[in-house]
Amino acid sequence: MGSSENWGCSRPFDACLEPRAQSPGMGGARILEAQESRLFEQLTWQLAWQQGGPDKHVWLSGVSAVYLQATMVLLRPLVLLVALVVSDLHCLPWFINVSESQGPGTILQSFFFNCSSYIPTLKLLHVQPPTNFFNPPSLTRWQGIYVAKITLSSSAQLDALVVNHYELQLQFTCGNHTMEGPLSVDVQRDPGHIQCAGRFASPAGEIIQVPEMVTPGARLYTLLLPGMELQGAQMSITSAQDPPYFPGHFSINGQGWLQAPSQGLKGQAQKVFQLQILVNFGQGQSCHGMLIVKVLPAPSSQVSFLEQTQNITIPENLVPGSKVVQVQARGFDVRYEILSPMPCPLFSIGCVDGLVRTTAPLELAQAPGAAVTRLQVKAFERLWPWTSAKLELTVDVQSVNRWPPHCLPAMLVTQIPETTPVGTVLNTITCTDPDSPGSTLDYQLMFHRPPGTASLCLRDRVLQVNATLDCDTPGACFQYAASILVLDNGQPLMTTEVPVLVMVTPVNEFAPSCVPRTFRVREDARPHTLLGSVLGSDMDYPHDSIEFYISGGSAPFAVDRLSGEVRLLGPLDYELQKLYRLTVLLSDHSQDQDPTCHHSGSCTITIEVEDVNDHAPECEPPFQELTIHSHLGHSVEVTKVSCRVPQEPHRLVFSYSIVGGEGHGRGGLPGCGGGAGQGQQWPPSSATLFSGNSQSRFSLQGAVLVYNDLMLGLSWPEQPHTYELLIHVADAGPSTPHLSTTTTVIVHLVPWTASTVATSTHRATVSSMMTPLLVTDMEAFWQPESWFVVVLTVTSALLLLALGWLLSKLLQGLAQVLQAPNKPAQALLLNSSQGTEGPIEGFMEAQKMETTQAPSSVMSLHFDGRAQDSRTGRDYLFNTHTGARRWV
């Protein structure tokens, strides 16, 4: 297990022995003896090979073996030396020679290998040139030695005239060791070995074509075989030649001449005769093959083309070898050739098929003479060349349209305003055809976006505006994307597409306008009240790109810059101004490519202030005291209430009603009755005044107070009586709300007596000695906006939080001050009055203490005392708690 295997190869080629690593002594002697014994065996094999040859395994005779063994004993030292030297050699390539007469199964080479620990393998890797004449090598074991053999396969047919050298690549493997080497086999020519070869010996046989008009007995074919001229070969036709198919017997002589039947082959056209030929070389050597005779019809009496002249047009971009045309002529076994021009540098013709092909480039730019070529083609029969015909073939080479038109500019991009007039030239396109510079080109305008538009047109390479461009309607201002398609007239048709992009920009053409309007607003309307909107319009697109302004700033109105909404800014007073006329200015924007281009317009709006009843009526005088004399059964006009609204003189309609009153006896009036407060709203109503259980004696006829004494059955007052009446006066106009006031009338009624003068119906107004007291109660209140209440609430809350935080900080500082040691101020004053250096040192100490204790609390920064330095006379401040001092 521990020793390496012993392997090697023995020839005919060099022996390969593997040295064994053994210690000197007896073991080394046994190794040498074993190598000596094997070397003896190898030499024995070598001698046997030299005497017996590759196919005879002849061993040495006993005498030769004894002689060789005796020689080995005498030359033992030399053998040992050879064994040591040979053990380091490798197997080298070897060569063998083999006769072409060797047949299948022949052993080409025998050799052996030593591989004691493994089962070796021997492979035939490849044969050059490739063939299947060699079998895979065989490997057999004999007396501890592996014998390998290389043999010929069953299909081997060695022919030195065909291949005379083969190289076999062999690979020997023993365990992990692999050795490769070539075996060169040289095929030697054997003059005594003759065999059938070529197509004659193939299964298809040799084909012979003969015309039916061949001379009877004429030699049709000569069979040539290698070496046949050195030996007297006998040839015979072994296949049957029975009539009526065969017109007669074909014959072949010893020289290999095949002769036609003695009857000839006339009338046997299109027939095929198969002849089996046997070639006998004597001494049992022979081979056979096949000859096939095809009988061709007799040639026609005339060869002719279907057309005498023919014109062909081809493009110039055909590569050499391209097909031009195929000419055909009537006849038997016709062949073709070009008679003129000779030589023909541009074209050639197939001898058998008559196919005309190009042989050189046909570039007209490099070879203008290739535009027209006139060929004269001859057709003739192969067996009778004198039977021929001619064809005039004209080949026109047409230029190929390989390059599309070249245009300038290659892309057309322009920008025009919408006011561009019809017929304006946008650009002119210039195109040329590189293949034909002077040719006429076609131009087509194709629209991509928007499709089918008629705004642009193309007239004779000129791009123009075809219709009015309009950007004042939605979606009308386009970015025109089109292309100009340029076509040439070549073959194939080549085109060039020139992209066109025309951008139409808007132009601010029209000024904005608005319709005059009238708005109504109550005089008590609040600020920011919406009165209405100014309706502005603009014919340019976009139509709502308008800004609004009010000319002048004195009116209490404002207009929204973008929406045109008119709102109230301040209070109104119908009595001061009833009508406002405002001029609203309109300015357009974003309607032109130039952002600074604007147009403006204006209109007048009228604002009418609606009157609101905001002043109560006032009566003059507000208090009246009258004395009347009553007569039984008569009505007496007491007084006429006179009221007006000073702030609104135009209000003249009022409603009057008695809303209260009381009567008194002779005792007189219970004091001065005051009128109701002005500005109070009273619902107008008629009132009835009762005095005790008596019916009312007073009524109002409009503004006139009347005393009625017409009712019968009423108790007649015997004593003077005083009535205090409260009259409610309210405005009755269309304005709302209806405000009212009250006035007081005191009536002293003196009844009729016998002493009364006859003129008791006289009405007298007695001036009252009482001073009327007017009480006016005006209540003013302020009603803030809702947002102001929210802001005030949030601000108050934040202020309270800040005050709480500040108070907490102050309390913390106070607590720290109370905890600090109390230093009296007197000590500081004493220290400041001692010597020259004392105050300075004390002051420095105070400054240090102030510096160190300053951040302790907020109270440490407070100085509660002031003193004067005795030395310098400067005043300073001091803190009695911390002792800190600071110069004033």
C-alpha cells in the first residue's frame, strides 16, 4: 500500500520503468534483480518481434534464450546501469509502416505495459485524417504484463494513392498517471495489389453520356485502374444485355475500352444502360464496378432564341454576382457564351444555365460608361458547336435613389402674433436631391396638432399664413405642429420630413368695459356690506383677466381688485348725502405676450342711500298748560300739538294718540308732569281716558286736542277740574323704524256758571306758571365685532399668565433675600471712614461680594441705601442685606 505502482511501456518503442524509492542493501539488490529480470523479458519480446513480425508471435528458441541469458550474466553490470538510466526515460512517439494490401483484422502494432496496482486503459483519441479504418486498441493481461494491439477495422481499405499517412493519438492511463503519444502509420504502395477505385467502384457507378448517333462499335469509355498496366487484367461485362431493351451487346477489352454495340444506339435516346464490370487480375485477385450509359437524343437541326433582342433595366446598387437575366435558347444540350464586348468587365454568363450576372460594381458616378451595355450572347450545342444562335442583349443601368432630399432649414420653428395678416410669409424651405441635383421635388404640408387646420398653407416651398389667427376664444390660440414632407421622383421613393412648429402668441387688442349700474344701500348699513358687483368684460382671452379700481378715494366705498365687488367702507347719512356717483376703472392683464401691455376702460356706478328713520319727532312746546271754559253740549278745541323732526324737515306725517292721563279736583295739579323720553317707539293706537267711572271727555282729531261735552247724561262738574293728558306722537312715514315721543298737556276745565259771561265758548290758553321739566335719557352702548371679543379674551388670558409668572419669580427672589445674612449698613459706613486704604479695600471687597452674590436673586440687584465716601466725596448706593455697593 505504501509503495508506488510499477508501470511502463515496452516497444517496439522505449521501455518506461518507474523507479522505486528503497534503501540500499538487500532490498535494493532485489529491486535491481527484478528490473534486470523485466529488462530481460523486454529484450526477449524485442527479439521475438524482430523475427516474427507484427503478425507472427514467435518466441525465441531455447538456444537463443540460453545464449541471451548467458550474455545477460556477463553483461549484468551494464544491464543494471541501463535499468537505472532507462527508469528515468519517458515513452516517445513511434512510427510503423503498413502495406496497402493489408485487409480488415490485420494487427498493426503490439506492445505491452506494466501497471501492477491498477487496471490500465488505452484509448484511441482521434485519427488524422479522420477515418474508421482503425479499431479501438485492445488491452489484455499476460503473466503480469498488459499487451496492447492496434488492428484494422472491417471497413478498412488502405490505398496509398488516396491517403498514405495516418496519425493515431493514443492515451494510456494507469491510476492517476496518464501518458499520451502519437502513432504514425505510413501506408506503403504494394505493386502487386490492384483494386477497383473511384466512382467506378462506388455503388452509384460511373455515368457515361453518349449521343444516339454514335458510330457502331465506337469507343465510349476507357476504364483506368491503378497498376492495371503492369499486369494482364481480364475485364468482362457480367450483367445481362438481353433484348429488346438492349439493341446489342456492349463490349470491353483488356485495355479497359468500352465499345458501343455493333448495331449502334440510334433510336435508343433517353435510355439508360447499367453494365456490371468484373476485373480479374489473376492469382485470385479481382474487383468489380459499374458503368452507366445514358443515351442522349440527336442534336436538333437549329439552335434559336425565343427573342432576337432583349432589353433589361437594372439598378446600379447591385453587388457583384447579382442576377441580371437568364437567357434561354432552343436546342439540345445548349451552351452559352458572350461574344462581345470581349472581354466583358461588367457581366458574365453561365455556360450551362444562361444566367447573366454582374461581375463588378455598377456605380454610375465612378463608371458613367456602365449606363448602357450591349451584349452579344451566343448559344450553341455542346456536341455540335457549329450549330449556334445569337442574341442582342441591352442592359440599362438605372441610377438608384439612395439619398433622401436635403433641406434647409432642417427644422422650422417660429413665433407669430395672432394679429399676423393673411398671406404673411413665415419661411421658405430649400431642398435638393443629392442623387439628382436638378430634379423636381414635391412638397406636402401635413398637420399633426391640431389636425386638419387651415391656418397655414404651403405654396411653392413658401410657408404662409392662410387664415386669420384668433386667440380670443377658448382653445383657439394653438401651437401648430406640422411637418413638410419632401418627396423626390427616384426609385425607390425617398422622403425627408421637415418638422414645423408655429407658436401663435396672444395680442391685447381690446380695452375692457363694464355696464353702468345702480346700487341701493340703507344708511344704517354696516361696514363691509356688499352692495353688488361691477360686471366687466374683455373681448381678449382670457376674458376675466380684469382688475378694478375706483377713481378717487373720498367716497366711503371700495371695489375688489379681482372680483369687482363693491363694498361699504364707512357710515352713511341720508341727510348729508343721498347719492354717490363713482367712476370704476378697469385694467386688463395677462392677455399679451408683453406683460407690460395693458388696456383700460371705465364706467360709472350710482349708489343711492336709502333713508332710515333714525330721529324721533320733537314737539314744541313739549309741555302745555291750558284753561278752558266748557259749555254743556259743546265741543271745545283745546290745543293743537305741533311736532317735527329737525334733522329731517321733509318728514311731516305723524300719528297722534292719547296714551294716558288723570284728572284732579280743585286741589290742583299734583306736580309737574313730564313727557315721555324722546326716541321711544310706541305702537300707534287710539286711547280712551277715563276719570273715575266717567267716559272720556277728550279726543284727538289729527293734531288737535278737543274737549267733548256733547254726551248726555254725563255728570257736569260743578267745580273747576284739571286734566293731565299724555299724548303719544309717532312718525307715520314709509321709513322704518317708526320712532315716537310724548308731550304733556294740562287742561284746567272751568265749568259754566250763572255768573259766567255769555262768551263761555271762548277758548283761552292760560300760560302755566309752572316750569316744565324735560328729561331726555339717551343710552349709549358699544357692540364690538365677534373677532375683537375673541382677540381680547386671548390677550387677557396671556396677560394674566405673564403676570402670574412674574409674581412667582418675585416671590422666589424675596424668599432668597430673606434667607441671606443681614449686614447692617452702619458697618459699611464705618469701614468707609477708616484711613486711606480702608475705603478702597472695603469697596473692592464690596465689589467682589456684589459680583459673587449678584446672580443669587433678583433682590440682590436692589440698593436700599445711599452714602458718601469720606475720602473721595463720591456718593454710592448700598444694599443692607448683601452689602453690595455701587458708585453713583
